Amino acid sequence: MDTEIELKLLVFGDVKTLLEQSYFPSTETRHHSRQMHLFNQYFDSADKQLSKNGIGFRIRSHDGELEQTIKTSGSSIGGLHKRPEYNIPLETNQPDLSLFNKEIWPDDLNINQLQEELESVFSTDFVRQQYLLECEDDSLVELVIDSGYIKAGTQKQPINEIELELKQGEPVRLFDVAEQLAELMPMQIGILSKAARGFMLAEDRYLKPRKLDRFLSVNEKDTCETGFIKAVETALEFWQHHENSYLQNGKINTLKGMLQGMQLLLQALTVYLPQLQCESLLRLHKQLLLHINQWFWLEHSFSLKDLRSSKGPYRKRLAKNDELLSFLRGLSEGLLTHYKPADIIRSQDNCKIQLAFSRLLIEKPWRKESNGSQSKLTEHAKAWLSQGWMSVMQGMPENRKISTQDYLFQQSILRQTLFNGFLFGKLFSDQRDNFRAPWLDLLEGIADLKTLVFLKQKMQESDVEARNELLIWADEKIANLQAVMERSRKVAFRNEPYW
């Protein structure tokens, strides 16, 4: 058995020329290269027994040789993949599962029956340009450029990626090379293997948006270090999942999950900085805050999406005015045209920040700069939960009616405090759900309030027919919404803190 440790980078354009003309001349890394043509046929049963068990099975053909390979799911941290791999030479291109060691299979998998049911699902056909990089500390990194296609029936999807695989040395060397490459070309960290992409293509599936779990999986034995690592892994994976989902389906609502992942990651840094006291974390906090600011326009896009949605709460009234819907559609298309979300996702800045977080989880630099990383998580959690709710209650005191602008101003503070509950809630009692529910409703209400305020602003700037009627309608909706929010706030203040 071999264990792959690799980074996958999705790239664009003539990467080979860029590497040979710009990357290799600028680095002292010695390298050797070769080129090969690879054809891989992937197999599974009709009921996807292998996929359901996190197993990929292929037969590879190259240079007149045949090899069958099993890859198990392994682990992935921010784009750094570790996967067990089992390879067996073959004489023919017919799969033979009996040649693999029986110990690699799940106990409940009938290998003889599976062998009979195997069928070809998809193939990959690509040219691989392979470079072996010899680093200064005797580390060896294999850099390959794969260019070709994934094919499933009549469906076809391009392959254009760089894979960095650690052959010898420490995993941080992969990040050294990746960061150098990110300076030269636009790229995106790949979270899906060719096999995963192939199965999705064969089944006509896309990455679907999903919701965060109710709470991060922490426990009373966790230290601040383990709590921080779990938080970063979860937030970074959530960010990467949704940006990849957007690139597959182009749906603007998918970017809500991407933004939420970034915001959660920022809050994790904020919460743990006092304990870890690490310069790298402080620097990343500043960089991530600036990066999130590039997406400031997204909330306007979400508002426009909600206003135009056929399933939304406003369409019944707004659908009566074709001129208004056309106006809103123009605003939405204008934002996407101007800010180009796909370009931001593929930007050098986006890739370098994600690489920095992945590297952080491998290097753990706080261990050299602070003694607080091994302190118990529970006490740290109580302090942050108390501080957060004190800020919320000061901003929205129980005995005062809150204005529209006050609610809008409190949105980020409430969101951050609810993130604290996500990060630490698992440590405490079941009362946490009752405590959080009205505040979560209030946060959702603030988002609806922001949509209506945005609509009013755009109506005042436009000459849309029936503008005055729409402004009156929006004022009524705002008043009704705030009345509901005030009731939720009163309910929220009755609940005792669960920590």
C-alpha cells in the first residue's frame, strides 16, 4: 500500500509553457521531466457499492502496461489530500478484484458478487507532463500537469490541472511549491478528484449547496488547539465546497455558503487569537478581512434574488409590475458583470489565502509562539459566549424599541455571536437550542429587513411606474416585519444562557 499526499490545483491556459519559461528559471529547484499518455477506465456496480464505501477502482493503461488501482477515501484538509492507494499489475484490461489483499475491503462487501456486477462508468484520457523537483532539504515533490478530458457516455469535461505529490520529505514543501505557482498564474485549489468528477458527470450531478451542522463537533477533552483546528477545517471546507458548487451551477445563492464559510473562518481566528497569540494568525486575520470585503456586493445580489424569486415572500406583489422585475433583473446582471465572481474565486488572492490556512493546519506555528494552545477549551468557550451575548444585549437592550437602522447595524455582531454558539455549543446542555432559536430567527429577520430597505433605496433612485405605491407597500412590510422581530426579541430575553 502507498499513501498519496497531494495538492490539486485547477489551472487555466498553457501551463506547461508558463512553467518552463517562468517558474523553473526563477527557482533553484532541480527537476527531471517526462511525458506520458494515460487512459483510465473507472468501474463500479450499478448500485454503486464501491462509491458508497468511499472506494474508487480503475484500470490504467500507459506505455503498453496495465495496472488496476484501488483508492480509499482517506482524508482531506483544506485541499491537501491523503489517500491510501493499492496497485496491482494486470495482463489484460479486465478487472480482477481477487488480486487485492482481502484486508482492504469492508467486511460487509461481497467481493465475488461485486466482481460479477462491475461495469464501466466513465473514463479519463489525458497527457501527463511529469516533473520531479529536488528541493534544498532533499525533499522530493512530483509536479504533474494533466491535460485532457473526462468522458461519460456522450458527456465530456476538460481536465487542466496541476497535481503536487510528496515523494519524500515534509508536507509543507507542497505548499512552498504551490505558493510559488500561485504567484505566476490564476488557479483554484481542487477539492474533487478526477474520479469524483467523473462519477458526478456520469450521474449528471453537481455539488449541491448545504447547511452548516447545528454545532461544531467539539468535546470537553478538547484543547484550544484542537478546537481551533476543527473550526478551521470545517469553515475552510465549507468555503471551498460552495465556491466549487457556484462554478458548476452558476447560481448566485450558492455563494451564500461560500461567504458563510469565510465569515466563520474569520470568527474562528478572532476567537482563538487571544489563546494562540501567533503572528501568522494575526496576519491571516487581516488578509481574510480584506478578502471578504471584496464580496461586499453579494448582499445586494442576494436581496435582488429574493425580490425576484418565484417562491419568495415578495413576488406576489412585485410580479404585477413587469417594468420593476426587468429593472431588478438588470441590477442583478449588472452586479455579476461588474464584479465577476468566478474571476475572484480563481484569483491569486483567493488561492493564496486558502493555501495559507491549509499550511497553517500542517505547521501549527502557534506552538513556537504561545503556551495557551493546550489550555482547556471549555473555560475559553464560556468567556467568549458571555462576552458575545453581552455585546448583543447592549446593542439591542430589552427595554428599548429597536429602530430599522439599529437592527441593520447589529447584524454583524449578532452573526458573530451566533458563530460563537456554533463553535462551542456542543460543549453545553440541550438548552442551547431553545436559547439560540429566537436569535437565529432575528438574524433571518434582519436579512429580510435589509432586502426591503434595499428595495426602497432602488425605488427612490428609479422612475419605475407605481413607484410611490411600491414605497408605501415596502414601508408597510418593514413595519410588520419589525413587529414580528420585536416579539422574537422579547422571547429571546426570557431564556437563560446555557453555559
